[in-house]
Amino acid sequence: MRWSKPGRGLRAVRWSSLLLVVGCGVLTLVCVAAALRGRPVALVPGLVAAAIGLREVRHLRRAGRTP
């Protein structure tokens, strides 16, 4: 049985979702660092990336609760 197959309980990993959340987190940190170095406009894409990452985490939690 493959790791990415649904119905495997806690061991099921949706790699695309994991990559999306990690990528959004990294992008958010980069944008915050750029804003701290004097580029406040960098907060706009940082906030968008954070919102997308948070939305994906909430979606995964909801999907995990349903049988």
C-alpha cells in the first residue's frame, strides 16, 4: 500500500498539501524578513501566503475529522 493512498489513518500523507503549507510558511518568513529590512510592501504577498497556508491546514483538519 502506498503512503499517499487515502484511508490509511494517521499515516496517510497528502504530499501536495504538505508542500503547499511548507512553501507558504517559507515564503511568509522571507517576506517578513524583507519587511523588517525596510521593504514594508513585502508584507502583502507574505499575508497572502500565510492566508493560503492557513486555509490549507484548516481544510486538512476538516477532512481528517470526517469518516
